[in-house]
Amino acid sequence: MDALLDLLKKNARESDATLAKLLGTTEQEVRARIAAYEQEGVIRGFQALLNTDRLDTNDVRAVIELRIRPEREGGFDRVAARIGKFPQVESMYLMSGAYDLLLFVKGASLQEVANFVSARLAPLDGVLSTATHFMLKTYKDQGVLMESEPHDDRLQVCP
Amino acid sequence: MTTDSKSAPDFVAPHVRSLPKSGIRDFFDIVAGRKDVISLGIGEPDFQTPWHIRERAIEAIERGATRYTSNLGAPELRQALAAYMRQSFQSDYDWQHEILVTVGVSEAFDLAMRAVLSPGDEVLYHEPCFVAYAPLIRMAHGVPVPVETFRKDDFRLTVAELEKKVTPRTRALLLNFPNNPTGATLDRADTEALADFAIRHNLLVISDEVYSELTYEGGRHSMAAIPRLRDRLIFLNGFSKAWSMTGFRLGYACAPAPLTDAMMKIHQFGMMCASSISQTAGLEAVRHGDAAIAEMRDSYHLRRNFVVASLNEMGLDCFMPRGAFYVFPSIQSTGLSSKEFALRLLNEYNVACVPGGAFGACGEGFLRCAYATGMEPLKEAMDRMKTFVRALAH
């Protein structure tokens, strides 16, 4: 992967000036490359990575396994596209194995998520079954540990 | 009662009493205990030891692999190191007789000096350099002979300078590239010329290549890759830097059997063996650590670019080092000595760098900045230095 993308994955807020120095190039070049990646749809957005367990919200997250009937034309894509449009669905993946789609869903309460599954997902044409698992605690997300290891306990000066 | 009753200081041997303390130690004492210091004075990686390596160490303890190993080191580790040497440098070392596992490269270097030096033997070493070499040569009753390296040569060691210092008493040549504190590396022509010099003067070569894996450009040119040097080379390497395993204290030496055997004699009486737990971790590192090394190397590489660009931009001349994780900018344009610069930077801006003079007289006028620290503190440190340099100019 391009080192620029690597750096942005680690810290999307890095300034163009710093990125340019790290990569041994100019700020204009950095801006042009980021713009090109956005244009091509490689970069889909920049978001903060939150530990929501530390926020004062009662939001509930669930992982939902969906079995669906593929369509003659288009396979799973059309059903997936319909499901993906619901704002409650945060992430969705096509899987191999015992089920087809894996959804990460967010709601304001357990009841809300349960309603979403029974009233919106399950009745959809082509959905064969659902299995809902509520998430209890986040340990790691997007490669980032929610509790950092104590880090810089090195001697302040050493050979 | 006798009149020459001794007190504690009198029991310290004269050659130890006269040994100067490390210049880094001086600076450490000044920095120690201060809060909110951003330190670019740390000669160790900022990465945690890769988890798979730590996990293997835990597992070693769980299954009770906590006994003495062979004096030379665990056979599996020595076999893996032989394979590593072959793969990295196309050099063949017999794991049974030519590889010795030690407590860090420091012990290996100490063993090498004690194994080969007779009182009064001279050892050529290049400055600026790691602070332990000259004292360890002296502790082995040798005579350390510094050879200067220069900014104009990108701090590479030249045969011309060596020729000025070699005498009939010269016994050995010590090399450390990639270099701490300058980040200098050698290219192929350099290693060949140094090998010829050593052969011409019948010298032993001790090459500490602990930063070898952290080479960013120009390729890794090891003394171990030169076949005609093999009979007169002690190659030293360790796990601290590239694998980020400083606290494991694990290093090794590769050398012809008679030299390995001589070093092993001292090691077996003085140390017995390196920590068995560390050796298990080291085996994991050398077998499965390539991906982790590559990731860390890439990160240092980018940070090096950032620091060199920042220093030059603020008007501190800094050459682009190709290895290790240090840059060695000149602060001569400011009119301050290295020590003044470093002290004022610390006192007024809370940034710690090590004055170049701590690494030998010819390091005066320079500063060692280690960039093995996180990007946020690194950026802040560069901003503060820039403010300081700008203030000095007015």
C-alpha cells in the first residue's frame, strides 16, 4: 500500500506539511494525491475512532448474521444494497460459511435494535433468517486497542 | 592499628577510579526527574516488543523453560542465527563452534576485547561513537585510539584517517555501522577498503552491526559479507534495536572457532549463559520477526525524513543518514557549544538531545537527536527547536 495511505490510516488528521516531510515530497503533491484517492473512491472518508464505552450514551450495538437467498441476476448485491441504506447499519460484509451477510447495527436501546431486526430486516424479500448478538464491550477497533499499554516508560536519556 | 587503614574509596582499583563516567550519564542526571521533557536522547526503540515475541517469552516461563542453557547458547537459537547470517550476508558460520549467544552486544564486545587484548595493545575505533567502546577497551587493559570521522564524508570512516593512527602495536579495528550517534552507513567500496586496510596491517576486525536491519537506503553492507576477512573478523549483532528487545538483553558473536572458544571461556565463568527466556524470545524473533521489523523500519524511515527536513529547514545543517535511528545535525551556525545548546534547549524549551561531544571530541558542534519517538512528541520537539534556533539568531 502507498505509504501516504498508511500514514492517513494511522492518523487522518496529520497535516499536509508533516506528511510532505515524512514522505520527502511537497505539500502540493500530498494534497493532489489525496484528492486523486478521493476522486477514485479509494479514500471514502475521514472519521474519529471513538471508544463509545467511555461516552455517556446508552447506545446499543449488535452483530447480526443474515442468511439470504441470492438472486438469479446480481447474487447478493441487490439485497445488500437495500439493507446498507438503513442508517442503523454501520458496517456490512459478505461472508463465506454458515451465513451470508454480517451486519454491525447501532440503536438507542435493545428494544430499538430488536424492532429493527423484526420489523425491517427479517421481512425483507430474500432474507431467510437472522441471528442477533449484542455487543457488550469493545476491546479493540480498527487495529486500535481501547486501553493503551503504558507506553513511554523508557529512561529519558540512554546510550 | 596500622597507619594505612583503608576507607571504601581506596578499595576501588586505580584503573577503574580513573575511568571517566559516560557523558551521556552526566546529561541523564540533569534530565532525570524533570517533568514534561520531550526526550530525543533515548537510544532505544519507542515500539513495544512485538507481541508474538513477548507471547513466546510468557509461554517459555509457563512451560518451565527457565534453566541454564548451553554456555554457547541454546542450540536451536544458534542454528537459527547461522541461517540468518547465511540469508542476510551469505556468510557461513558453524552453529556448533562459531556462534556465541551473549547478554546483549555489550557483553559480546567486552568478551571480544578481553579475549584478544594483551596489556598495551592498541585498538582503532572511530569517533563519534557509542560511549562504551573506549572504556571497555581500557578495562581489558588495551589502549583505545580514536580515529575521526567527518561531516564532509557523511561520517564514514576513511582509510586515510586510519593510516594516520595505525602503529606496530595496533591489534584490532573496531567498526560500528550503521552508526550510533551519526546514523552513518558504509557502502560496498568502504567495506572493501576497510578489509584491505585490516589485512595489510594484520589486524583483527570487530564489527558491531546491531543497527544493520535498520538500513533505509543503499543496501546493507556487512563486514561479514567479505570472505577474505573471515579469519580475522568478530561479527557482533543483537536483538535490542531492530526487534525492539532492549530489556531482553540478547546479543551474539560470530567468529572463527578459536576466537569464539576464547570468548566462551570468559563468558562461561562470568555469565554462564544468556537468559533462557530471552533466548526463547530471540528464537521467535529471528524466525518470525521479519514482518514486525519491516513495519518498524518503514516507520523509522519516514520519521527520519521528517526530522532531517525539519532540522535543515530551521537552519541546522543535517546530512541524510541511511541507518539507525539517529540524526546528527550541526549546531555550529548558532555559535554555541554542543553542551550549551543542549542545556539551553532543555532548560528553556524542555527538549532533551545529547551533546555531540559525549560521543568523542570530534562530535563537538553536533547534537544527537534520536527519532525513535512518537510522531506527536517529535513534531512538538521540532517546533520547539525551531523557536529556539530562531530566538538565537536575533
